[in-house]
Amino acid sequence: MTAPTGGGPLRGVRVVEMAGLAPGPYAAMMLADMGAQVLRIDRPDPAPRAMPQRFYFTDRNRRSIAVDLKSADGVALVRRLLGQADALIEGFRPGVMERLGLGPDACLALNPRLVYGRMTGWGQDGPMAMAPGHDINYIALSGALEAIGEAGRPPVVPLNLVGDFGGGGMFLAFGIACALLEASRSGRGQVVDAAMVDGAASLMTYFFGYRAGGKWPGRGRSVTGGGSPFYAVYETRDGRYVTVGSAEPKFYAELLRQTGLDQADLPDRNDPANWPLIRERLQAVFLTRTRDEWCAQLETSETCFAPVLDMAEAAAHPHNVARGTFIEVDGMVQPAPAPRFSRTPPATPMAGVEPGVDLAAALAGWGLDAAEIEALAAAGVVS
């Protein structure tokens, strides 16, 4: 095997990120984690945030400049940067970048190889394109939200993982990576229209297949949707929780053996009508021990078992520690870059920075000399 070289597989790729919230920064983080040189364009007067910038872990691994986009010189500076960039990330409503003079036509005319990544909730077109919204709205329209939760109860909001991060930022990063690969062959850039409603719908592909085949039983009634007793969360004696995923017969048999239940005393697990009774029996057993006592017995068994951990516990779990799933950046624990690469592993991330804090170093890295930077700052174009 070739020795690792470090720096990540996207080392040498240059990305300009128009500062935004949640999905756009997450896409930029994914690219930066993989070695891309990402420059974030912040506003001179950013909106107040709940915490100092260093705690917004999705802003890690990139420099920032604050640019006045209301000025012609500010727009000209961004255009100059885009002339050197491989990709752009923007998350404004449709039409905003065009009104700034930074729309796809203008930017691709300037740099024909540019991959122009656009992140919205509803997409660049369609009857709802201009409507405001948030993750919960996008996953509702995609069919994902209705499918999550318990039968007979309202749908459960899965944080903002499915729309903002899974269906949004991750799909945008994937789309940009695909377009960069194609541009390396054709020499031509293109627009990547990443909509959270589209991405969330894509994440539902497997379940739409079940629906088409007449096998979708509804919210909270499917095997992996919380209906079955062998793919479920159970409370333990100390008020904590464990999970079992004993879906296959051999794992189910081992689950019963480990919990002391006799399959002959239980109804047929293949009949969903029997699931409530089996769940009741299993729950009664799990309530006899603490979560950690069950961990000691089941964590390395053939039952498909894991404890439900909070974030602090997850970072300290021996398996995650052994794999380096979490890292410390400036003393703060956060998830490590993923996935992993055998030959070009990414470097340890650097913490996110306040808007514009490293202006000189950031612009110097994109070819501007000290006199130019000083002149831009003196004119209030950058700050």
C-alpha cells in the first residue's frame, strides 16, 4: 500500500463560500475537511449568534473575510476570487446572487470551469421556490417526516438532520464533488441545484420502494420504523436506554437466549399482531438491569446491541476512542472528518474563526498583495 501523504483527497481545490446557516456551512465543512481550501465570505455586520464562532463546529477549517457586497468594489473582489476558484457555495434565495451581479451566467463567463453550488430548501424553480421555510417544512413535503415516529401519534421531528444536513449539506457536497470530477474531464463547470426537499426525498428511496410493492405499513409499524420488538429501544432499570437490532432470525434467537426468554413461550414474531406482546416481554426483562449491566453482557454478543449514549458518552466510548471517531480541536470535542482515506487522510481541522478575523492571511492566500489588502480595508470594502 502506498504511504499516506496527508492533506486530504481534495487538496488543491479552491472553494469560495458565501456565509450562511446550517446546510451551506456543513457542505463547506465537508469539503474543507477533505483538504479543500475554502474561503468564507462573511457580511461586515453579521447577525448576532448565540455562541462565539469557535463553537460553530460546522464553520471549522476555513478562513474568513468580511466583504461589503453592497459596494461595486466588494462585488469586484468576489468576482476576482471566483476567477481563481474551482467551486462556489451559496445559500441565498433564488435571484439574490443574480441581483448582486454574481449569478451563474456572470460567474461562468468569468471562469468557465467553475462549479456553482446552490443550496436552497425548495430549489431554484417550482411554485414554492421563493417561499421561506426550514428543515421541518422540507422534510414534510418530501414524505420523510410523515414516516418517522410512533403509530397513532404525531410524526417525530428528527432534529434537523434529514433536511439541513443529510438532504441538504451532504447532497450539496456530493454534487460539487461530482461536478468537479466532470469538470476535470470536460474543462467546463456547471450549476449544482441542491434542494433540501430533493435530498430528503432521495433519502426516502428505499421506503418508496416498499410503498410501491405494497409493503409499507405506515408510521411506526415497519420493522425499522419502531414497530417491531426486535428492532427497538428499551428502557433499563436506571431510566436509561438500550437498542437492539435483532432483525435476522439468528440474531433474534441470540437475543432471546441472552435475555432468558424461550422462543416456545412467545408468539410468532413474523406476525405483526404479536409484536406488542413480544415487546412487553422484552421490556420487562430489560427493566431488571441497568444500562451498563446490559452493556457488559451484550455489547460484544450476536444480538446487534448498543447503548443509547449522550454526546459526552459517545465521545468517550472505547470503540469511538479506538477509531478516533471524535477529536479535540482547541480543546473542544467534536466529530472527526469522515469518511476515511488510506492514502490521502485529511489533516486535523482548525477551529472556526470570527468573521473577517484573518483578513490579511486569507486574501494573501488568494494572491492579493499587502498594498491591495490595505487599500480595500481603508475603503471599507473588507473589514
